[in-house]
Amino acid sequence: MKLLRLITLGLLAALVISLSSCQKDPVPTDSLAYIPAHAASVSTFNLQQLMDKADYPTLVQTPGFQKMVSDIAEDNPTLAAIVANPEQSGVDLSQNVYLSTLLSDTDEPLMVFSASLSDTAAFGRMIRSTEIKALPASQPFNYATTPDDGAMAWNGKVALLAVSQNKEDVQGRLKALLDNSSKASIAQNTSLRKHLNGDYDLLNWLSSDFILRSERIKSGGALLNYSEEDLQGQHIAHTLTFEKGYVNSEVALDLQGQIKNDLSMLFKDEVKTDFATLAPAGTPMFMLTAAFDITGLNQLLIEKYTKGMAEESLAAFGFDVEGLIDELDGDIMLAAYDELNIIFAAKLKDEARFLNNLNAAAAEGSLDQLSDRRFRFLKFRKGAPADSTGQSQSIDIEGQILIQDGLLYLASNPDLLKQVESGDTGLTGTVADAMGEVMMEQIFTAIGTPVALSKWDDDLRRIEDVRAGATREGVQFRVDLEEKEMNSLRYLIEQIQEEEASEL
């Protein structure tokens, strides 16, 4: 019994420790501790990680980098000095650096760049070597003004660089920030702390304070029937990570209350229709699937917010909103084979009933009935001016509807619908293969190959494909580049340098 009791107590202790570690992320003690709790946004830069991925020691030697430093110096000599020689700047490269936005009802917005210091004396020497005017230290911190509308202050631990339209009160506001280290800080915000502990190169965190401080955005929220209380306490976090061969971007929504409930009403958890096998055969350059919750969509957007606009739009084609909503299951697809051949598909709850509605619309003259399952709702032709050879071209678009296999198809080219009618379906190629792996596991999935459009924009040839997906947890966006052996950050920097050099 004694052994059993000891085991039980040990298990309980382990449980308490694990719960404590899960619920209490460590509060950052770096320069973020000096940013007050009312900060509306915080951008975080994983400095050392970014430098490693860019191969900084070789990057600084390139002509393009030297020109960039020169351009930065024209507006911000302090930042230029840090960028040119970070190892000797006195900035602690092992710590994150932050760019925060402070909004107030009474003061001008203040942008604050904050960094931890490893060598205060070295940082002071760097400041004195620039065009920044350092002022006598009458406070327990150093203060200097910059050639633009900025100012900076630093003590033995951190440096703060601030920019405001009202330069007169910047010194006082910087002093208040340096005195704030032991008081309420944005570093204690639970949402921000959670995301700071993730894996990222850049983190952008936004509080709903941005909305509450903007009359234009706040009035838009009022139009959507959200009160100021509904808008409070909402957060969005965006991360950017540079990997070898691709860039990954993620958005997490830390929402609560009515806004979270409303958003959850719009979507189901995943698409259940295998659109890759039901779409017209071919190799798409873009494909999108989504799983809407039709009942919630109707209640939230159509009944509550659009206030009759959707009804008026659909009435032109002989549809009423309630009738259309009742027939759709919620799964949808959009596929583009090229810039002119595009098809949309939606899963129907009752194929026969929806077909009866189309027949009724055709009888009233709202649609042209082409067969028992095909209808035309749009026919458009536009002539184009003659080209250099004297030949003129025209653009023909004929929008048609097809009902088949429990799906509503809408296409800009009738040939796509003929393929479906004849059973010539099933997508192939890299986009289709990638979609087949994930589209039935996510709320939303979109994959495209921009290189297919490189004849209009040569830059697109550098992008192999673009992927986006969404679950209840958030949204992920990934860009795969043509260069697979180099980190994407270094590759993108080199591409920018090449373009700038070619423009000289």
C-alpha cells in the first residue's frame, strides 16, 4: 500500500508539473519587457537565425548589399551602422529584436524598434560614429536624436529607437518606456507569448486595439453588428519562415466571443467531395476547394449582413437565395486549365430538385435550356483591335450550367462541360497530385503553378508552385521556388540585387 501511495503521489506531481509548463509560457525578459501592455502590434525578428540563413558574412561583401546599406543610411544612419557591422554594434545578436506600434487616444502613434544590448560601450561608440546627435545624459539613460523624426534612448540593457510625427514629446515617451520594465508589459500577453515560443524567422502579432483605434475600421465593424466589446481581446499572429527551396507563411487566429462563433459558422471541417476525379480531364494550373457550412453562411452573411443584396443579384438569373441555399451541400471547387478555361463545381443536396428549379427558370426565360441537364446563363463576345499583322481577334465567353453526378458545374467554355457529360474526367499533373494529398483534410485548399503564366511576367518563372490551406487552427501559405539548394531568404535577396543592378 505504501508503494502504491508513492506511485500515485508521483503521478499527481508529474501531472501538476506538466500542466503548469503547458499553461505558463515563460515571459520574455529581453527588450520586449520595455514595451507596454497596450501595444497594438509587435513584429519579432529572430536576428541570428535570419543572419545564418542569409549567410551574412558573405552577403555583406556583395555590391548590392553595400548599396542597400548606403540607401538605409540616408534615412536612418543608426540602423545602417547596425546592418553593416552587427557584430561590433553592441547589439545582442542572440536575442530577438522587435518593432512595436503604440496607439493612444491622446498621443500620436509611436513606432518603437527595440533591441537587447550585449556591450553598451560598443553601442555608444557606434552611435557617436554616425550622424546621430547624442545629447548629454541627464537621466539614468542615454538619449540621441536622428536626422529624421526619430529619437533613441538606451541604458545598460536595451536600446529603443522611436519614430513619431510629434518629435517634441518623444524623449519623454522613451523615458517612460525605459521606466516601464518592471510594470505591465506586452511581453506578459498570453497570446503573444504563445506565438513567441514557436518556430519562425519573422513573427507579426496584431491586437484588436488596431481596430479600436481606427474610426474607419471600427465603423466597419459596427456595420457588421459588432460592438466595441465584441472587438476587444482579439489577436492575429502571422509567421514567416525561410527554408531551403521554399518560404512558409502561417496565420493563427486567436479569436473569442461573438467573432469566433460567427467565423466558425462559415465552414465545415473538411471537404468530403473528391473533386479531382470529378473535374474535366486535364492538367490544371490552379485549383481551389472549400467546405462551407451553408446553413451558417445563410444565417450569418445573407440574413444578417448582406441585407437583401444577394437576393437581388440571384433574382436576375431566376434564383431565390433560400432555394439555392437549400440545394447546396457546401463543398465547392474552382479549377483553371489556362487563363480562359475555368470551371466551378458545387456539391448538391438533391440533384433532381435542383434540376427542377433550373427547368422552371428556363420556362420563365431566365435561362436558355440547351438539353435536359445543360443551360446557358451568359453569352459574351468582344472584338479586339487588329494586331501588327492586321488580324483582329475576338473573345468569346459562353457561360453554361451542367447538372451531373450530384454536382452543379459552371464553365466559361462549353467544351469543359462536354467532357464531364462524356465521362472524360479526372485531373492529372503536379497540382492535382498535391491537391489529392490534402484537400479532403482541410477547410480550404488552393494550389497553383505561377510558372504557367511566366509569358506575361518573367518573374513568375522563379516560382514553382504556391499552396494555401486552412484548418480550424489557422491558415498556411507556402511558396516553392525554382532554386532548391539555396535558402529562400538568400535566394530572394540575390534576385532583388540582380533586378536593382539591371535597372542602373
